Amino acid sequence: MGTTLGKPFVGLFQETEPRIVLFGLPGTGKSSILHKLKTGEVLSTNMPTVGLDMESFKYKNSSFYFVEMGGQYRYRMIPLWKHYFQQVSGFVYVVDTKDRERMEETKSFLHMVMDEIQGNVPDNVAVLVYANKHEVPGAMTAYEISNELDLASLRQKNWQRNWHVQSSCALSGDGLHEGLDWLLKNAERM
């Protein structure tokens, strides 16, 4: 019983793996991406993450410690998120490429989080954007997502962050490993 109760708290007290914060609006595929990366399998449930989820897994010769921030109560949870931004090695923002109606909200949320971390997280912490669900007809391209999110303006705000938009599909795994490879090359302390 002790190991069952202790398992959810792995990494809270003695974390040695680089911390990656995974976030995005509800329904973008954050949990599906994390599950696919960790197990190689498709997530069989469609239940939103409430609060946060923490997962560790190995990829190539590196270990990852992902903190998935649930999108349901995103604005109320920002003060709590700051604790998970400490000692972060990278950010992964997940965007639903077929959801054109929420693109302004998607941009606004990303910029709000980036403004919030300014000064609290080193400027060289990389940001990977998974342009998820790219296989759906009519989905926006990585280039369109980059423009819609106005990622070039990050540099104008004196943010020196490396960022990359990677087309992805959480169901098939397309683009997920390419994104992790980019993160390995660009994230601090990996």
C-alpha cells in the first residue's frame, strides 16, 4: 500500500530528471501526447486532466519528467503553476490545428503564460509547440500555427527563447519524437 500511495508523489521531493511543463487549452491532446510518448499506445479514455498530471519516462539516453497542466481551470491555476516553473528545462505547448475558432484564445493563453514566467524562468528555456491533429482535413500547417500564435513577437518582447512548431498526431505518433529530439537539442539542463 505504501508504494501505491507513494507513486503519485514520485518526483515531488527528490527530482533528478529535467522538468518539462506541458500545457495548452482543453481538448488539444496533451494527455494523449504524453501517453503516446510514455507507452507508445493510444490513450483509450477521453477524460480531461483536472489539475495536473506528472509522468516520467525515458527517451533515447535521456529521462523526462513531464508536468501536464490541465486546461480546464487554466486561469485559476496560474498562481500554482509558478511552483512547477521553477527549475524547468523546457515548455511544450499543445495546439489543436483544426480548431480555428479558438486560435485567438490559444495565442492569448500562450502569451499570458510566457509573460507570467518572464523573469522567473531563464530566457534560454526552449518552447516546443506541438501542432497536434495535423492529419485532420483542413488542419492548419505548422507555418500557419506559428503565424497565428505570433511567435515572432516573442523576440520583440526581449524573450530570447528558442521555439519550434512541430506538426504532430497523438494517435499515430507522427511528429512526436521529432519534437522531443528538438527539445533535447535546445532545452537547458537535459
